[in-house]
Amino acid sequence: MARVLHLTELSRWSAGGDVEAESLATEGFLHASPDEPTMLAVANRFYARVPEPMVVLVVDTARVDAEVRWEAADPAPPPGVGAEVLFPHVYGPIPRAAVTEVLHPVRDAQGTYTALESSPGQA
């Protein structure tokens, strides 16, 4: 099983159905991260000012019908992530059945994402 992490709004996940985002229409794929440190760097770079609660979906790529390509960040990876890191891009919706776990990003007092926590009974 290849495992990738996809950050999304709690409201989007709670709405049910397959997981999509605006990037699927604008870029042709959904963004994902290969591991927790990379996911936290992405969250801090692009979602630090988003007030809405976020969740990280742990996705089993073997259960995704769409192609998953491992590609370099464009134009550059977020601070703290090496240029050699490849990002999984999912070229279609993520089926709910492919989500094996739902993690909750934790913020410190300054609002920086510092960890991902699991909640029993979620997915």
C-alpha cells in the first residue's frame, strides 16, 4: 500500500462523497504529501491563515481509480522541504473508500502546525 496525505477542509470532508478540490479543475490534480513533515510544511506555507478547521486524509493509493504521479514541486517546495522531495499528485477525485484514516493538524499558540493527531473511529 502506498500511503499519501491530503489536506482538506473539515467541512469538505464532512459533506460526504468523493474528495475533490479546486485544484482538480484548475491544475488537473489534487495535491498530496508523502509524509507528515512535508504535510506540516505545506500546511504552514499555504494554510497558516485559514481559520476553518482542516483534516489530513490518509489515502491508500491502491484504492484510488485515478493516476497518482510523483512530481517535483512547482515552482519550489515549501520552506523546510528539500528540492529532491517528490509530491504525489492525484489526477482525479479521491474515493472515500481510499481514506484509511483522518488526522487532525495541531497548532501551537502562534498558529503553527506542529503535529498530526488521530481520532479513534474516524475514516
